[in-house]
Amino acid sequence: GGGGGGGGGGGGGAATDEEAKFEAQLSFLFTDPAHVHEAAGVIQKLHSIAQELSKDAGYEVAKQRIERKAEQIEQQLLTLFDQAHREYDVEAMRRCARTLYVFQGGASCVQQYIGQHRFFFDKDNLGADGASGVGGGGKAARGGGGGGGGDDDDSHLMLFNEIVDTCEHENQLIHRVFQKPETVMAQFVQRIFEQRLQTYVEDALTAARRRGGILGYLQMLVRLHKRTRALVDQLAKLDLGGDSHGLVQKCMDSVFWQHLSTYIETEEAGLEEVYAGYLDDFFASIQHVRKADPAERANRVKAFFDQKLDQLNEHVQERTGKGFKERVERVADDETFLSVELALNLIHENREALARAHKLADRTDLPADVFRIFRKLIKALCAEHLDYALDISLSMMPLEGETVKKEPGVRFLLLTQQSNYLFHLLQNHFRSAILPGVASDHEVRMRCVKFKNAVMANLEAKFGRGLERSLVGMVGWLGRLLETEQRKTDFRVDEDDPTALTVMTTPACDAVCATLERFAATIRASLDGDNLDDLLLELGLRFHRLILDHMRKYVFTTLGGLLLTRDLTKYQGCVLQWGVDRGLHAKFEMLRELGNIFIVRPDNLKQVLSEGHLKELDKHFLAQYLQQRVDYSNDNLVLRNLEHKFKMEMAQLKERAATLNLQ
């Protein structure tokens, strides 16, 4: 056993001697830096031969020594390459790169060239990036054009220009130095996106969000995305091997994918944030505090107006008393809680969001994203602004049957006027910006149109209720004027009163006509087209019924009947000025003819009642007015016989209807 060990030791010594002799023979090649390129060629050949030797033949030590020597030579070459790079010795760089190519295709040389490039480590450049990112993320003002570029003052423009200049310069150098320049250039560009640009984008977006909120973040995202897309187009002109544009586009996608994958959610949150700001600013400007519960709106509005009146009440006595207070109440009543300026701002922000969507959203997702952006506008403009104002106005208007204690204000009609303009703005926005955005997806387009129509229909229904309550208020106030201003003796004029014929119309008629003209003027200023004609027609018809009911409350002498016909003629003239017929003129002509039954002699009544519009009226209906003549009594045989005749004719008509089975 000992002999075997000695033999083994002797064999090891012999091997060591052989290695020493081998190193001595090649020392001039491997130790002299001037021959490092030749050494690289020799060691690479030895390495190739060593790879073919059997592992079981005892060549492992030789293999390991060759590998270590190869690593040493490779490192020497890398040091020479780095020195040449620093000195910008292109020829030395090229020779080192060509020699290093035998070491795994020169991967270590490429890695060192890119990894130690000053573009990624220059403190001045990195400091400029930081300043650019923060400076470009200033506080975003609402309505400041966030969907555009703002490239004229983009502080980050310097970095992108530097990237282009650096890549163009390095492209020339790389083509002179490396054997496969397109591969090296592709790696260099990828490193720029992964290290320099990625860091810059994250810093800039973080600073923008900190200073300008979500809107500032989105505006910065659009600017950076636009600038980076331009950078892609410029870098794609370089030879990067194969599809240069596709390669650079993938680099860009890797920078922005995290932000673009959640873009629409961020956009929605940004719209909610900026819309809430606009709404809060508007309500603060009119000193109104919104509450979410619709049931509390009436109390809230009442408190708002009471507060306004209380603040000014102490000054009322110092002015003109009642007149000043009426002006204060009228100002409060004119508040519609609507703002055209606010609506324009909301629509403008929606357009900016749509512009961002067209730049940032995926083409396949764009129609759905446009719909989502439009829904945010509908929520802010229609639900939180227009519908809110409608609910407030409706809560302040009288219902059918309620007593109207003061002249109704013009709030709802002014609101209608403003709303028509807001509808016009919304429809234009829908046609010009929304429909083109959803046109490519039929299903989304149909959903969008149905959604918009449903919202509009709901608002139109509320406007219908509001206009109905407006009519109730106007007619109710006209009725109250007639009750309070019309004296019981106005139409019971003494036949011997010499001044009776000098009175043209009663004070009640004058007050009613003046009020009616104000109502009509407000309606004309608030509505147009068929809506205007329909509302004036309905007001005329209800006023007509009001006068008919009013006439049954008074007793008329002959001169009183004459005064009534003058009142009726003035009422008719007010309505004729509206220019709306559709049967309205005939009704007021009938009303004027009906007044004649109070001024003719009893024996002429039969002839009057058989002429004009009166002959078409129900006999029982006419009998109610005949009873209002001052000479109507049981002793007046003419009137009694006439009434008896009416009743007989009515009985015959009813009997005939029953026979014919008619209603």
C-alpha cells in the first residue's frame, strides 16, 4: 500500500514537471500583453480541443487550467477594450471586439460596452432626468388642455432629444467596432428603455400626480406617450436587425403597459375628481350646500332662500320697505341652480378625456371606453346638475289644488330656457365626439344611444311635470287676482250712474292682463317651436275656463254687462297677440258673445242665443249664465219661459239619446 502511494506521488511530480515545462514554453505568449490577441487564438483552439477529450482519461486538470487561462485572457481583452473605449480609440476597440468574438460571440464585450456606457451613469444626465420629471408634472389646471401635447414647454423634451442623438452616434460607432452591429444596437436601445426611460417615466408620472392629482397624471401620461411614440418612429430608422419598428415598439409597450392596462379606470376616476371640483365650485359660488338625499331638497332650498332674505331683511327698512323686499325675493326666485359655463366646462373636460382615450386606449377597447367616458358626463351634467336643479324647482312649485299666495316666479321657465341650451350642447357633443368613437362597434353604439335617449326621456318627463306646475301656478295666481281685485259691485252698475260709461275696463281686468302679458313674454323667452305654441295654447284654454267660472260668481246689470264685454274684449286681445290659434280664438270669441246676453233685452235673448257660437253651446250651460242677470227672477216671465224651454229641449235630447242607445 505504501509503495502504491509513493508511486502515485512520483507520478504527480512528473505531471507537475510537465506542466511547468509547458508553461515555460508558452510563457512568452500568455504573459506578454502585446501578444494577448495571439494568446486568445491559441487558448480558444486549446479550449476547443479540450472539449473533445474524454472525461475519464484524466484530462480534467488540463481542462480546468485552459478554462482559467481563457478567462484571464478574456478579462485582459475586456480591460483593453474599456481603455480603448475611454480613449475613443476605435481601431483598438474594433480589434478587441473581433478577438473577443471567439469568446461566446463576444457577449461579454457587448455587455461591458452597454453596461458601462456613460449615458446610463452620468450624474448630470440623471439629474436632468429628475428635474425634467418633476418639472413636467406641475399642477394641472382644470380645462387646461390635458388631452393635447403641451410640447412647446415640455421640460422632458431634452431627454428624448438626447436619446436620439446618443443612439445615432452610437449606431455609427457600433457598426465600426462590432461584427454584428445590429444585434448590439438592439441591445443598447432596449437598455435605454428599460433603465433610463422607464425610470424617467415613473418619476415624472409620480411627480405629476402628486402636484396635479389624477388629471395631472393623465396629462403627463399623454405627453410622455406621445413623445415616446415619436421616439419609436425615429429609432426604428436604425438597423436593429429584422423588424426594427416592432422591436422598439415592444420596448415602449414594456414602459407603459402598467399604466395603459388600467388607463380607463384612472380616466374615470380623474373625470369624477374634476367634475366634483367644478360642481363644488359652482355651488359654493351661489352659497349653496348640496345634500345627497332628494327628500331633503325642499327643506334645503327653503332654508337657502330664507337665509338670503334674513341677511337682507335688516336693510329693508333703510331702503323703500316693501319694494326692496320684493326685489330681493325676485332675485332669489330667479336662481335656477343651473350654469351654462359649468356645462361647457364639463363637456370640455369630456372632450379632453376622449382625446386621451384615442391616444392611449387599445383600438379594440376604444368604443367601450368612449361609452364609459360619456356616462361620466351624463352623471355629472344630467344627474348631479340638471336633474338636481329640476328637483329643487319642482319642490318649490305649487301642486294642483294648492292655494297660490303670490305671483309665481320665472325660475322653472328660466331653467327650461337654460336647459334647452344645455340639451343642445349635449346633443352636439354626442353627435360630434361620442358617436364617431363608438361607430366601429355596433353593439356598444346601440347601448350608448339607448342610454342617452333614456336619460333625455327621464328629464323631459320632469320638464313636463314642471311645465304643468307652472301652468297651475300661473292660472292659480290669475284666479287669485280676479278674486281679490274684482269687487262684487263691479258689474252691478246703477243704470242711472252718469260715470258708468266712462269706465273702460275694471281694475281686476287691467291687473290680470298685465300679469298675463308678463307670463306670455316669459314663456316666449323660454321656449320655441311646438313647445312654445303648446304651452301658450294650454295657458289660453285654462284662462278661458277660469273666466267662465269667474262670470258665474257675479250679478250683471245692463251697464255691468257692457263693462264685462269690455273686459272680455281686452282678455281676447291679450290672447290674440300670442299668435296661437288652434281653436283658441274661437273660444274667446264665444266668450265675448256670451257677455252679450247680459246687455240685451229679455225679449231679444232668443235671437242672440241662436246666433254665432252661442247656438252651438249646451242649453243647460247657457242657463247658468242667464241666471246671473239682475232681472232674472220668478216674476220675469220671459226669462222663466226661456229657461223652461231650455230644460224641455234638454229633456228631449236625453230621451232621444236613450232611444238611440247613445251617450
